[in-house]
Amino acid sequence: MQIGCCWFDRQNKQLIDQSKDISWPLNDQEYWVLEQLVLHRGQVVSIHQLELPSMNRTTMIKIVDSFIQFLGKEHASLLEYIPEQGIILYKNATSQPSSLMMSPLGPMSYSKYLIVMLLVIAGCVYAYSGLSTTSYIKADYSEQILSKQGGLTQLLVYAADDEQHKLNEKIDFIVKHIKSCDAIIWQSITLALSSDKLSFSLVMKQQTDASWLYHNVKLSRAYLDQKWLSAEWLKEVHICD
């Protein structure tokens, strides 16, 4: 089943981006949502119909939002959220922008949407300026990570005030989890640790045909031994596909 530039492989439960030659192995919840939208293509599928007993509305909307991101700008309008009704998967891309105005709590007003877009643009400018500055500084740790799909991602770590052997132990732990990803869409991931090691920032970037795509994540911990890294967390912050 063709969806924009993607192919929905029902047998293997995958969504395949043919233009980028990457695939997204769907879990049971993701497969259920996409299957219902495909079966009722061109029709509004109610929120109630899309929800499973183990899936709430917020999770369902996050799944739909992930589909929109995977489809890319050119085909994102194939999916639209109809307030108080449900989700529709069009047969052809439309010019309606309402699908970009979804939030986990419901539809977003146009004024709020503009504010969010301005914040996103400001964040991208900040990330770009930060990357431009650090590009002249040698990273404390650098490694090429090969995903299961065969893609290469450059990991750069900045933590100059940490002892090298301690840093290596921490990074090896992080690299081990990232390598378990089925697919990583990012060309580079930059990790900056705070001086007290209780928080860190991640800046991910990927070059597309038209421009650069950025994604920022910041994590704060209450104490050093607090566990935070897991396969679920890597997917939640969009490091893993």
C-alpha cells in the first residue's frame, strides 16, 4: 500500500520510505493505528475506533504525529486531525494545514501554532549557532555508530572536565544502547554534559535535500545514579526510529 513516498508493508509490519531507503518497524499499537487508517482511507476514523484497550488518546495522537514526521513535508498533509471527530488518511496530499496543528491535548489554535513555530525557528537558529561554535573545538569523545539498518551516525561528546576513563565508561554505556536501535535518521548526535553531570543536552541533525533538520533534547537528573537510559526512552526522544 503506497502512502505518499512510503510503502506500507502489512506482512512485515513496516513503513518504508522509498526515497530515503529507510524502514520503520511498527510495534503493535503503531501497526493497529495505520492499519485502521488505511482500511478507511479517505474517511474520518474516530478517536475511539483508533484506540486500543492498552492505548490512551495521548499515545494515539503521538503515533499519528510520528507518521506525519516520517512522511515528510511533501506528504505530511496526507494525514489530518479533524477536531472532535478523528483522523483521516487522504488518498492524495492536500493543502490543508490543520494536521500540523495537533497537540496531545487536542487541536491547537492558530495563534498558539504561530508561537510554537516561532519558538521552533528560534531553537533551530540557536542550535545552528551552537554547532557552528563547537565545530572548531575538538570533542572529548567521538565515535561512528552503525545502526542495524546500516546507517552511520557520528556521536560527539563534550565533557572536558571529566576524567577520561570515567567518561569512556559512561559513553560506552550510551553507545551500546544507541547501537541497539533498528534505525537512526540522524547524521550526527552531539552530547554536552554539565559540570555536575546531573544534566546534559543532545543536539541531533540530519541534512535533507532542501535543508538541515534539527532536534534538541535536554535531560536533568535528581542524582547521579538515577537510571534514565532505555530503548523506550531513545524512541520517545526520536533518537531511535
